[in-house]
Amino acid sequence: RAPQLDSLTHRRHSADSGHSTDYRRTHLHTSHGSTPIRIMSATTSSPTEGAIRQCLLDCLPRGLPLDPLPENTDRDSADSEVVTVPHAPTRVPSLSPEEAHLAVCNALRYFPPELHTLLAPEFMSELERYGHIYMYRFRPTEYEMKAYPIDYYPTKCRQAAAIIHMIHNNLDGRVAQFPHELVTYGGNGSVFSNWAQYHLVMEYLCSMTEEQTLILCSGHPHGLVPSHPDAPRCVITNGMMVPNYSTKELYEKFYALGTTLYGQMTAGSFAYIGPQGIVHGTAITLLNAGRKYLGSADLSGKVYVSSGLGGMSGAQPKAGTIDGCIAVIAEMDRRALEKRHAQGWVQEVVHTTDECLERIRQAKKEKRSTSIAYLGNVVTLWEALCEAPDEELLVDLGSDQTSLHNPFNGGYYPVQLSFEEANVMMKEDPVKFKSLVEESLRRQVRAINQLAERGLKFWDYGNSFLLEASRAGADVFDEASGSQISSGGGGGQPPKDQKVHIIESGFRYPSYVEDIMGDIFSMGFGPFRWVCTSGLEADLLITDRLAGEVIDRLGKQAASAADRMQYEDNALWIRKAHENRLVVGSQARILYSNAQGRIEIALAFNEAVASGELQAPVVLSRDHHDVSGTDSPFRETSNIRDGSKYTADMAVQNFVGDGFRGATWISLHNGGGTGWGEAMNGGFGLVMDGSEAAARRARLMLHWDVNNGVCRRAWAGNPHADRTIREAMRTEPRLRVSLASPVDSELVRATLQAAKH
């Protein structure tokens, strides 16, 4: 029997008065009693709008559900809904007994002392079984977790309701990779660390006014602080570490202790829009790879091979068919493969390499675009492709999208084990599992190298494939570059004998940013996205039309052929976006644009909201993987060659600058797609509500959000960035930046040599 609320009233102290205040929101209790209306049950499949609104009113503002306590539904319960949901692999934080004790004490801080004897053993059990305290008991079950129309949310300001809309989309079971563990994508990219944090954030957002800002530190809500209407409504930091302690090993400990969080990129900033974002990014990357490596963007009959159908990687087959190529993707997890097949993002499924190679041959012969999912390990597939006759190269383009930022906790499955065997070994024998992962990486690289000698064009997709392969001792180095980058170690701390390549990466294969996409970022083009908070497809179609009109017009006015090509690619994308059925979760869209395009699209949306053409506000955002958003030496800033690619000033300045120029919320993260300690990245959300204030914020913030990175890239010597920032200064007189003087490197070398004599 759950204890009664009277004995469990959790009291907080008001900082300004020192008086305790009741934790409950008693004025929101309804005639239904203290138990909220439940709209999720076996007998109710389509609750009415009124029932949903009432349930959200009962649940979201209340904070932690303490009266009555929810039942303890463990993730391995016999309940069918729980069993069929994919769960995060068991983590191995290697805590000492005292550290485990501290983790439980830390978790109990969210609850009144009267509950500690009940919850302490429960939390310790979660920690021992799963490597983290998720607080499964407190996972909401009264309502379906998804993005509801913004007017459904019982908030005091529209901006707060928009943030809830975005959080709910990140945790939607159709969108999130491991929804019950609050992981959105990438294996460990989390929204919050536990369900107590979720409930408290909902309570704070429901009570927030435009004179307050919510502070979130690695998932933990510090609380609401006084601010003003032009300040961010929410400031988020995830994984900020004293640099010397930003290692993968310590991350596992600190995450288990509940003191830090891996926000990936758009998971911890509430801006993930499902796999559509990476569909667009992959489609643009493949088009530009065709132009660069194959001499044409016509990919008919060309074969692209990669791995991963789980989170973001699940976008690859869809992107391949949009571009007209033959996309062949390996996946170990049957559930992930079947999910993408059911979505229609995978067209064919094969279970053996013989069958896979035969399907490739047929599609190449017919020059037929298709997507083939191979249920098996990608190493097996690469090795099978090697065994084809020398004169029969069955793969033209290749990459890898396993989550190698998290190689030993489910991000990469070694070829020697089945999916099920790997999940057991990574928990029970992590040392042996790590050894098998490293051996598997060496085999994978060996096969890729053989195919590259025959004509394969391979690139690192920014997932730390080459970095982790190098640490495993794989043959990934360019002999001309000198010493190896790493012979061991991990995280943000290279081994003491590691040589850091300041100018070039040292790898024989490029990063896709370095070789394919880097100039696009330097031109100011990057992934701009938006969400229609009405939840209406009709609103999304209106925004598609408005954005398309802007892109078409700017394409005709483009100052260079390179800019014009980007506009044309994205005009084609936006025209076909609806027919490609890209929406999963919220009504969202993405395209690549520069600062001018982003601003003009934002203002068009704002005018449409003001006129009533759009039924509700639009949230603007972007991937952190953008012009200015991320410092990452093996991905976003890999083509910066002035020695600054290992620095993180740009991303931090972007976060700060977006905040005081009007962003609705801002976030700064350690990690991202390349791994903990390997990047600094940030993002934003900006609510376009039809007001003049929103228009003013968009003009200021979006201009900075792009040109900050263009300025940095220009100073590093990129000619595209130099041209772009000069044009930006011409059109905005208030912008004045330091321009780099041209330096003749050979003249300097000769001068210094002569000076020695």
C-alpha cells in the first residue's frame, strides 16, 4: 500500500524567504482525486482531446508522483509493452562499493526521507543489474509519450510549452532509441539521467513565466531563476568536465553516480527530429561524394555500403534511395532492422552474404535504386565483398555509422559474437569483450583496405571509426603522415606517447567533413530545421512551400556557382520531402541553408503565424553538426589547418552568443558523435510565435549562429569562408571581423632557411 501524501509532503525552501513551501500543486487537483486520469490502458486506444488535456493537466505540473506511488514496473517485467521496447545495453561503470552507495544516496536526494528505505534497495538493484539508476518506477504511464499540440500543455508561457513539445518528441517511442532509459539516439545520447529529473522539469516548465529561466546541469534541474523576456527560458549544459577528467572511463563512473550526462548533440538539447535529419545529411553527403569521387551526382548503379539501422544510422538506406543509388546496410539487431523495414526505409532484407551479393549484382545490372538490409555483422559483409573476383568491384562508396564513440558498451558489436552473446559478454567479461571489438575493427579495416586498392572510396562518417580503429592497432594510417595517432588509450586523454597531428589527421581515409562537406560549412551552409508545434501536417506543408520559395529565390540571386548548387540541391530536397515520407514523431523538416536563407525562412514562418496561416508557433533549431556549433578535430573542424582544430572557443562562443541574442533555449555539450572528450558542441531552440520580438531575435541570433563559424574558418585560411564573411560584412555594416592576410608558406620557409645561414 502506497504511503499517504500527508506523511510524505516533500518541502522545499524558498531562497528569498527561508520559509518552506508545499511541494504539491494542490490547486491543480480535480474531482478525480489525487490520482490523475489515465489515458493509456488496454481498453482505451483513442482517448479524446479533452481526456488528453485533462491528463496532462493532472500529471505535468504536479512534479514527482508521490501520492500514490507508482507501481515498481521493472524493465524486465512480464508486461508485454515493456518487454517489446528496446532497452539500452547494460553499462559497466566499475564502481567500488562506496561509489555504488554514493550513487544510491545521490538518487534518493530527489525524494522525501520517508521513502528512502523503500527506494534504496530498488535503486541499488537497478544499478547492479543495468549499470545506472533510471528510476523505472517513475516512468510516466498515464499518457502516451509523444509531442502533443502546443495548446495541450498547461503552461503559463508559450515558450515553455514549446520546450515540453520538443522533450516529449525526443522521448517518443517511435523516435527514441531506448525510450525507457531516456536515450534518444547514439546508444547513450540522453535527454535526462533519470525519470525524477523528467518530472521536476515538467513541473518547472508548467509554472515558468517569461521572467524566469530554467537551469539544467547534465539533466539535473537546478531550478528557476529570475531573468527577463529576452533571456533564454532554458540554459542547458551537459557533460561539462574539468578537462583533465574528461575520459571515457571516468564518464561511466560519473554517469552512474548521476553527476554527469552524455547529451550527444540534439538529444540533450531537445532538438532531435527523428532520423529525418541524418537522412538529409547523408543524402547531401552522398551527392557530394559522387561529384568528388565519381565525377557525377548521378548515382544510378553505384553501390554504397555501410552499417547501422538503429538510431541515426537508420537513415542511410532511405538517403541512398533518395539519391538513386544501391544502399547496402548491415545491422546486427533484428528489431532495429525490422523497424526500418516496417517504416519502408529498407526495401529488401537478406540473411546471408551470398544472397546480399547476388542482390547487389542484379541491382547494378538493372541500374535500379534499392536499399538492402543485411542481417549480420558488417565485418562479414566487407570480407565477403573482398572475396568477389578482382575484376568485379561490387562497392563504389563506403563508410561506417556504428556508434564508435561508445565502442565497448553496445556501440559496436564484434564479428566473433552473435548479437545476444555480445550483450552478455559486454557485462560479464568487459575485458575480453574489448579485446574482441579491437580484433573485429582490425579485420574490418583490413577488408576495407583491400577494396580501396581496387577502387572503393571510403570515408569516416564522424563516428570515431578511424580513431577507435587506430587505437585497436588497425592499419588506418597514411605512411606519408609520419607517426601513428594512437596506440592505445581513449577518451579525451591521448596516451603519453601519442602524437597529435596538428595539421593533417594522419589517416589514410578522410573524414566526410574534411573531404566532402567542409567547404559547404565554410560557405555558411548547414543543417537548419524546424518543428510545427500545432502537430498538423497541413502546417508542415505550408512551411515546406514557404521555405521552398525562399530557397528558389535566393538560388537565382546566388553570388557563386557553388552557392547556387547548394540552393538547387536543397530546393530539390524540399520539393520531394513530403512524398519521401520523412516525418517520424513531430511535424518537422530540415534543409541546408546559409545565414541569409535561415533568416528569411524564419521571418516567413513568423509572418505566417501572425496572419493565422500557420495554426501555432514554429520552433527553429539546427543540428549541432553545423557551421559554428561544434569543435571536433576529427569531424566538424577536421578541415581547419591552422593548428586550432583541437580548440573549442567557437562552440562555446556560439552558445553564449545565441543566448544573449534571443534564443529560447541554448545548450552546450561535451562529446557528440565522435565521443566523450572528443568534441564540444552546442545548439539552440527559437520559438517563432508571430511577434515582432520573435522576428527581432531571429535576425540577430541566426546571423550570429552562422557567421561566427564562417569567421573562424576564414581566419584559418579557407577561401570559401573568406568570401562568405566578406559578403556578410557588406550586407551588415555592424559586422566587422579580423581578416587574415595571405601568407606564402614557401616564401616563409625559404626566408627562415636563409636566415639560418
